Amino acid sequence: MDTDAQLTERDPSPTPDQGPEQGSRSARLLARTAGLRHYPATLLVLCLAFVLLLSAFVAQPFLIPSTSMQNTLQVGDRVLVNKLAYRFGSEPARGDVVVFDGTGSFVHREQEENPVTGLLRGAGAALGLARPAETDYVKRVIGIGGDHVTCCDERGRIEVNGEPVTEAYLHPGDTPSSVDFDIVVPRGGLWVMGDHRARSSDSRDHLGDPGGGTVPVDKVIGRADLITWPASRWRTVERPRSFDRIPPAAGSHG
């Protein structure tokens, strides 16, 4: 028996077809593979654009840069700023923690910045990865338009429309204010203060400026609703119920 002949017959080793049709299939496969290499970069760009759009119009991560809101907010916290909170007829309420542009109220000089650096910082800030603009602030609303805000009563408390405010959120050891003030908040304005009163530059420091230290409502960027980072500090930013006892401002309809 011719064993070699049988093995050759049972196990042929045909040479692959290298004709034009096979070559065109290989070319198409290579082209598809090359195209796939571009998809991750495209998806990354689309995802980044989507996140930036969300940040611009819906909700923006905001990096806390200072100690002015301790212990409610710590340096390095990332808070989610709800930009839709005041878009549909609602306005900031007493007790809300808001992020606002201080240009014209807290800042009265032009902020110079290299355009390229500004663009990179702005993109980083929009993602919560970089410090916000020097003109952006985060504070708590104490008085709204029409409110009569004074400090301090015989027990050292701030009063709004004659009602003392219980401020359990203050940094331990702080007093409500070491500066006396008596102001009626103009309509369309806000009186804002930091929770760490001893370390906060807020409405009290701008009493002699245009607007008397108040911030226009239309300069509010949004409401800080949630601490998202670090994970150990994940929590909502609550509006204190103590502000519910404050009566409406004189001349207000409720």
C-alpha cells in the first residue's frame, strides 16, 4: 500500500487564491480596519462636546477654590451647579447656595488673561477640573429683593424683615458677622454671605460699592445642588428650613 500517496490524497494543501477578487477583499478589509482606528477619537470628541454643552446649559461641575463656605463646602469639593434652577420663572430663594458672576458687584476691574490660557482654563473649569474664573463666586443667599437685612440683634443674630435667622450651617466658632450693617436689598438683587464668616469676602465687604454689596439676580449662574467629589462627601446641598420663618418683605405679595 502506498501510504504516502494516501496521505497526500487525504490532506491536500491547496494554495490560496491570490487572484484580483481576493486582493480586492483584502484591500476592503484593510480599509475598514483603518477606518475603525478613527472611531475612538471621534467618539471622544463627540462625548467631550456633549459634556461641554451640558455644562454650558444644564449642569456644571464647579471646583470650590476657597474656605469661604466651610464647613458646608470644603476646598477641592466639586459641586454640581444646576443651571436650570432659575431659568423658567423661578428666582433664588433665601438659604440657597448659588454660584454667580461677581463682575460689576464684587469685581470692578477688568480681569486680564492670556486668551489661550483663558480658553484652556475655561474648558477645565467647565469640566470641574480647574479653578473657576476669578470673577465667579459661591455664597449663600441671605436676603432677596425687598428684604430688610440687619446685623445684629441683642443676641448677635442676623435679622431678615425683623425675624432672626438661625444659622446652624456657620463654621464652628464663627459669629454671624463682625460687621454691623443695615440694608434694604434692591429689587432684582441678592444679599449673599459665606458660611465661614471669618474667612468670607461677601456682600459685607462691598457695602460702599455700586449696588451696596448686592448681586444682580441675572448674574447668578446656577444653584449648587450636589457635592459630587470626593466620593466620601457625596451629598445634596440642602436649603435650611430656618429661612421658612422669615416673613415677606414689606410691599411683597408673598
